[in-house]
Amino acid sequence: MENPIDAPPSDHADPSELEPAPETALPAERADETDAPEPPSDGRFAKAPALLVTQGKHRFYTLVLPSDLLAATCTVEARLENPIEGFQRLLDKKRAREIADYIDSGFGSVPSAIILSAQPRAQLHFDRQTGELSFRKDPRSFLIIDGQHRVYGFNLAAKSVKAPVVVYNRLTRAQECQLFVDINTKQRPVPPELLLDIRRLSESETEAEALLHNVFDLFATDEKSVLSGLLSPSERRKGKISRVTFNAALKSIDGAFVDASAQDVYQVLNAYLRACLNGLRYHGAEANIVNPALFKALVLLFANVAERVSDRYGGRYTTQNFEDILGPFFRKLKKNELPKPTTGHLALYEYYRKTLSSGFSL
């Protein structure tokens, strides 16, 4: 889906800053509505109710337009297609198709505004008396500053939708570029950890996502959890394992827990991670368990260790049995072989796997 931070600049507009009364109007040279004469009453022009909003030095219109009209009057300057003046990203058609399917599902809505810059050929005109904004139905009337995937996705959808739109007028190309940069850098995206929590509240989790969510919650709340106090469910925090990191780690071994309940997964992994923590303590490095690369590498190593526990102890996955396998492994490691800032978890796992296998015997 389109990034939920694409909120229109007008979201926080002061209602008192809407179209000022004539006696307090801005100077005529800044009044967008005087740029073009009233359009002819024929099919070449479209009209829609609009509000003129002032924010600082900027003035723009807010209105609602049908998706088919947006598609017929908007264009995008992709940077790779126009390297001199273009600044937009190339269109990701898969992303646009997902938006279209979301709309056609009957449950989806995309309320964030499309940000447009009116081009000269739009012949934009605002009628103070009627509060209507008119513009020419031309394929290049508007340049999309933000929302190209939504516009294209709306156009692909079988259903027509009405979309909130913000229209700037008389921007230079430099101002259009700066607006694009501001929209894409000054707004903070919703943390992925929070989105995972929201998916549960919205009752849209898959079965696999629900399992991971429940296992994480058990690690976070059970008094016997080896990770008690070390987890952060809805945000990324230094010294904590986030829900995103936890989920990514467990997804790498999902084949080891086919049809297992969250409680069963928790009990086995808790015993394993406690043995890992004891091994790290041998090097005085137990605090490193929250390092994302180390945590992922150790979880990825679980299947290799669990297989040996199963062979030696008939599938009794206790902390002691895990320690019998992991003890020699941790003693072989040197403290400087624990994760470095530039070490990825896959490289770390591969090294650990080879260390675990060297000299192993039943």
C-alpha cells in the first residue's frame, strides 16, 4: 500500500486561514485565482468545489476529484525518463496494482491526499462567488508531486473512487522539487513495530503472523521468560529486541514448528535461548543477546542444535539438554567472534554452524 505518511500539507491548516474575506485578501500578485480568465462553459473544462488554504507563504486548493478525472489530467516526470528536470520515482506497477485490488475489495479506502502542481495548460481558475475551481481536461494539466501510485492504482481499479486532492499553482520547477523533497523527508513513517500491533487490532493478521505475535507476547509477559525486560513491542529502542527483529528471526525457522501452538514454540525457544544466554555469559557477553545480528544468527542456529538434542535426548528440549550441545560450541568461540557492527546475521550463522559441527560426535 501507499505509505501512510503521505498526509496532505493541509491536514493541520488553521480553519481561520481558509479563503480570507475580501478586505483582508492577500495582494493580487499572489492571488492564484486571478491567473486565468473564467473558462468557457463547454466540455473542455472541469469544475469542482474547492477551498483556498494559506499556510505560511504557500497557498493551495483542497478539493475532491473522481479517480477517472485524475487519471485523465495528471502526469509524472520520472527522473530516469527526464534526467534534467524530472524528480519523481519510476512507477512500480505492482504497487499500483495492489492499490487497485485493495479498492476493488470493497473494504479499502485511501484517504491521504494526492499532491498536484497545476501546469500552465490547466488554465486554472478559481471563482470566489461559487467557490469552484475549474481546469482544462488535458493529460498534462497537473504534475503529480506526491501520489503517483495512488493515481495509477485508482485508474486500474474497476470501481471509480473520489480522492482528496491538494493543488498548488504557479510553482517553479525548483519549488516543485523542493515540495517533493519536503513531503518525502520531513514526515516520519509509522514504525513497522507499531504497524504489527495495529494489524492485530484491525483483525487482519494471517495465521502465521498471529503465531509470531502470540509467541512474542509470551516472551514479553511470562515471568519465566529469558527475554523478560529485553523486548520492545511497538517501537525500536536501543538495548531491546523489537517485534520486527523477533519476527524476522523466527520466520527463518518457521519450518521447525509446523502445527505447533504458541505456548509450545515459546517453551522450546525459551529453553534454547536460556542456554544461549548462559553460553554468552561464559564470555561475559550476555548483554549482546539484544544485538539484532547475534539474535537472528542464534535463532537460525536453533534447528541445527535442536536436531542434535532430538538425536541424543529423544526430543526432550530442556535448557540442560540444549546446554550439553551448546556448551562446547560457546567454549570454542572467542569473544571477538561475537558480532561486530558490520557483521550480517547470515555470515555469523554460517560461521557458528561450522563451529558447532567441528568435532561434534554423539
